[in-house]
Amino acid sequence: MDKSHFDRHTSAQYNAELEEARKNLMQMGGLVEQQVEDALKALMEMDTALAQRVIETDKTVNDMELEIDEECTRILALRHPAASDLRFVIAVTKAVNDLERMGDEASKVAKHTLELADTGSGPQGYVELRHIGEKVRQMVSQSLDSFARLNTDSAFDVLQQDQAVDLEYGTAIRTLVTTMMEDPRTITRALNVMWSLRSLERIGDHARNVAESVIYLVKGKDVRHIKLDQVEAQIKKK
Amino acid sequence: MTITNQYTEHKADTVTVAKTEPDQFDIGDWTQTVGDPLLDDPRLSARNVDVFYADNQAIHNVSLDVGKNEVIAMIGPSGCGKSTFLRTLNRMNDSIDICRVKGEIILDGHNIYDKSMDVVELRAKVGMVFQKPNPFPKSIYDNVAYGPRIHGLVSRRAELDEVVETALRKAGLWDEAKDRLDKPATGLSGGQQQRLCIARTIAVSPEVILMDEPCSALDPIATARIEELIAELSENYTIAIVTHSMQQAARVSQRTAYFHLGKLIEVGDTDKIFTSPDHKLTEDYITGRFG
């Protein structure tokens, strides 16, 4: 399947509708990607104005979710898509849902940033946040890119990265728990860091979901809830 | 629907194979049917079937099994041979002089194209419902009673009454027709006429029912009733249906066969064909990319 695949229907109007859905998804993806990047930047630099903007952007992201969902419902009702078109519409609906949730998590990070700014900054968890944050941002970007290019190899790479992020998240949480036990005065702050980490990890999970939708779209195989080597086998299968 | 002896003379033995250049068919690298055309315990088996209209080959080496109590849908663009193939299954093509069939169609262990096959009996076993409802210009009762009478399936009037009632009930027409059984069938609505034709088909207790676009002349409600009926009938009969409506194929069938330019491209579970078909042509057709 290549990108031009969606452009060859007998009905040009149908082509246009699918293209519109694709374009809007990518636009929403771009917005969410920016939101995640800004949330991270605000957190790292304690930029409260930027954090505020991230929270405000969430409204636009929510509106886009509704708009694209409505578009997909209309295509389902009027066009009765089948096979790859059906998978495309399903994948878009799912991806939109995941993107909206990523937006929510990015706002949460921004809210924790505002709280952290209130309580005053400290070094604990900073390295982990930056590291995991950067990885997750990369995953979001790559999952969207693999959707745009219908590239399953790139999507599979996102799945692998998610596993690495989950491991790193576990380690970071253990470190923070130790810090809290050693010095109870850090608890409020450490909790905010923890929740931010948690949100970032969730963003990674959603990026993984988007990547799984891409594999479903291209290969017609549902690769949720199976081991990575099985996913790889499904992708390689013709 | 007069069935004369001319149909028992089959011309399969005198077939000369028309030479076909593969590249005259724009179907890419087609070599064999994708999916699972053959079953372990089929009700009806087609093996290496070729059909010719004079020198034109309409069907190319199609092998396909139809399972017991299964609804199989045959889809494909106009002129792909799906109706021609369906008509070979009860030798309906015999009535076309220039039509010749090669290969075997096995029903109950016998090739229906054997010289010894009684075509009248065959068509009682393999009934057919057509695109346009075609009731006889007789009463509703006589339409349904026609088959059992000519096949000598009943000896007494009471028995015949019962057969007619059962058939009309199975076809979901009894409640609407029971008070007007002696009225002309042509007075029924299109959807009722089609159900009457189905009742007429099942009155002779067929094993297989062939349907050639049975709903294309009906409104959505009549269509829904026929589709419901197909689901009910599939408990007792094997059904092969040709349809242009892909949604209908998706709704009523368990397996779907995709034909293209006389070749059977892909066969598989209907769910699979409509969500992730393996062959590109199937994909292109059901997603509306040509045709």
C-alpha cells in the first residue's frame, strides 16, 4: 500500500473526503506534537507562560477530535468503506482518540509545571524527565510520520521505543520513591515530578497505539496485546 | 418455465478449447485463486470449469466448493462471469446454444454434466431465483404447487396444500398470502413476488438454491426481508448468491468469491474479504477503485 492508494477511487468526491480526513489528522497530530514539545520545554525551563499556552491549546485539540470523528462517521454512513478504506477510517478514528489523550497528558504536565513553579525547583528527577520526555516526543513524531508514510517498519520502531520508555519509567519511579523516603520534605515536589513522568509515559503509550493503528491500516493485522517478536512476524508476513 | 428434453443433450463432450492469450486479460500476475476455494466436506464442487460462448471464453478454469448450509456470495464487476458461473451450477446455460461448458460440477457424487444426468431432476435439486421476480400468470397457489405437481412429489390435494403452506411459510409469505391463494400472483408487490419465487423454488425441496441478484429490483425493506429469509433458509439449504451489492454480500454470506474477467481471483471468509482481502484486484473492487 502506498500513499497514492487512497487517491484512486472511481468517485473523486470519495477521494477528497478521505484526503480531508487524512489532512486533518496530520494537522491535529502536528498540533499535539507541538503541545508535547512545549509542555516539555515549559517543564525544563520552568516557563509558566508557555505551560499556560499548552493548557489553552488543549481546547483546539479537543475541537479537532470532534470534527475529525464527525467526518469519519459521515464517511462510514455515506460511503460504506471496505477493506483498506475501512481500515483507514478506523485507524483515523483511533489515532484521533489517542492524539486527544496525548493532548490531555501534555496539559497535565503543564499543570504540574505550574505547581512545581509554585513550590520552587530542585534537582530531583530532572534528568529522568528530560530523558524520558525527549524519547516520548520523538515517539510521537515518529508515530505520526509512519502514519503519513504508511511505514510499518517505522511504526514497529515506535513499539520498541515504548518498551524502553516503560523500563526507564519504572527505574525513575523507584529512584523518586527512595528520595521521598530519605527526605519527606521533598514529597510534594517529587509527586509532581512523578505525575509528570507518568503523563509522559502515557503519551508514549498513546504514540504506541497510533503506531499499532498504522500497522493495522497497512497490514490488516491487529497487533495490540501481543509480544514484539510476534508483531515483527506479522509485519514481515506478506 | 417449460423444461424440454433438449436440455438433456449436453455439448460438453464436443468442446474445443479456445486459445487464450494470458496478456489479453488485464489482471496482472494472476496465476491461481487466492484463499481457500476448496473445502473438506463440500455440498457442491466445481472443478476446472471453463465456459465458452462460441469462441469467447467466459470462465477460466474455476474450481470452487460450496459448503453445506453455507451462503456463498459471488461478486465482481459486470461481465466478470459470476452469473455465467452460477448458471453452470444447474445447467441453466444449456438453453443457450452457443454456450459450452468444460470441467466438472459434482453434486452428491455425480457430475451434473454427465450424459446420464436428468436435467429436470437436477433443477429440482438445484433451484434458482432470478433477478426479476417471474411468477407464472397463475394463482399464488398454483405458482407454488407447480413444481410439486410436475415432479409428482404429492399424490393428494391435502398433501399439496401442506407443501404449499410450508413453502409459503418458509418464504415468509404465508401471512400475507393465505387469504388470497387463488388470486393471480402478478397482483403481489415486487418483494412479495420475489418471495413467492423463493417459495416456488423451495416447494420442490431443493438441496441448493442459486440466486442471481434476487434483490436488485426490490426496495430496501423488501430487500431486508429477502436477506432475512436467506439467513433463515441457510439453516436447511445451501445457497449461492450473485449480487452487485457488496453490502448485501457482506451481510448475507459466510464466504465470498471474487470474480474478475472470467477468473476466480479470491475466495475467503466474508469478514476477511471485506476487511483485509489478499488480492489487490479484490481490494480495488470492493473499495470502489474501478468497475
